[in-house]
Amino acid sequence: MNRVERPVIIELGAGLQIPSIRHIGENQGHPLIRINPTHFQLRDEGGGVSIALGAKAALTAIAKELKLTQWNKS
């Protein structure tokens, strides 16, 4: 696998029933995007972004924003 210069963790739908998944994302030392319609809160607000939507809606909105900002254009 190639090394990523600026990794970001995207966590989709990890709820409170299995907290180990949430802890893994929070303890990687990289920005975290937590997507969950009900349990979206981050333990450390400065460590990432929380989105109170379902996975499909949130990823669609992110993709739309990336296109609007021409994120992948050189």
C-alpha cells in the first residue's frame, strides 16, 4: 500500500453499542470524520468533524462539496 501524505479517517455509522470501533478512530492521531445520524458526537471536538446524517446522504454531500470547490483540479 502506498503511504498517504495526509490521512483522514472516515467512520460510517459506528454507534455506541460497540465502542471499540469509535475508540480506534479517535486514537489514530489523524483527523476523524464521524458520520452517524444519532451518535455523531466526537470525544475531542478539535480532532475532526461530526456529521449528523446517514452514510449515503453524508458521502453524497461531501462529494458535491468537493466538486463545487474543484478539489481534485490541478
